[in-house]
Amino acid sequence: MLNTHTRATRFSVICGVALLALTGCSAGDASPASGAHTAAPSDAADERPAADAVTIEEAWVKSAEKDEMTAAFGLLKNSSDTDANIVSVTSTASPMMELHETVANESGQMVMREVEGGFVIPANGEFSLEPAGNHIMIMGLPAAVTAGEDITFTLEFADGSTLDFTAIVKDYAGANENYDGGHGEHDAHDDAAEHDAHSGH
């Protein structure tokens, strides 16, 4: 009887040790798996082309006669986390296009001049093109642009991407800005007749 009891006791002890060893292995194997799920994904930067992040609302152009000058306006919106820089513009309306700002000159008179570096739309922000402010200047119209007509524009960004948009022509009479005299290319437009031609923006 003593031998039988001793053997039973030893068997129980061996089984218990083996069970503990198996439990320890299972716990050790589970740790790496659970740890793998704790890694947080890294946030990807917004690397979209600028043209994919920019839209324009309420785009319009002031009506004008042949050989005159006019301007395009609207509200530019940038949905990306980085600034969007418009460096140039082309249009079906005229081969002569510039990005303009309106500022006060030395005598306090409001004048229009080309913007160095183009327009910058802030990240997740807006940039307004409006009469007596920033605008797209259209010069030397080969044909009149009349109310109700649609004009197509293409904006080019610093990253090389482009955005096409259409603006409707409207009759408008507004502010009276002159060109900055420092622009030699515009000196020919400083006479009263040319001034009256673009007095609506």
C-alpha cells in the first residue's frame, strides 16, 4: 500500500509541473501577438497636388469691349494642410493675363499691379478675388466679352498642377483704380480712355 500511494503522489507532482510549464509557454506566446496590436499607424502627410485641393466658387468676369481690359473674380478655397501657390493663369479670353493686387501708392491713390510670386491660398483657408482687391487681370481682349457668356481659365500652381474653371460674364460698374506707373508694359493704358475701360474693378 505504501508503494502505491508514493507512486500516485509522484505522478500527481509530475503532472502539476508539466501543466505549469505548458501554461507558462502559452502566456509567453501570447505576449508578442498582443504587443503587435498596440502599434499606432503613422499619420500620412497631405501630398495631393495643389490643384486637387483647390476649388473656386462664384467665379465671374466683368463685361468689356474688344481691345479693352477686364478682370475675373471669385473665392478660392484650399482643403489641404499646406499652402497652395498660384503662379500663373491662362484663358480663352485673351493671351495677356496677369495676377494682380490693388494697393495704395506713395500718394495714397489705389493702383493695380502684378503680384510678385503669385497668389498664396493658406492651408485649410480661403483667398478672395474681388473688385478693388486681388484679381485676375485680362488685357488686350481680342473680342468683346458680354454678359451671360462663359469664359474658361486655367490656373497653374507652383508644383506644376493645373486647375480649369469657368466664369460667367456680368455687367458691373465699380471702383476706379489706376495701374501702377512702375509697370512699363501698362504705360500705354494710362490714358483716360483706357482708364474708363476698366473702371469697373
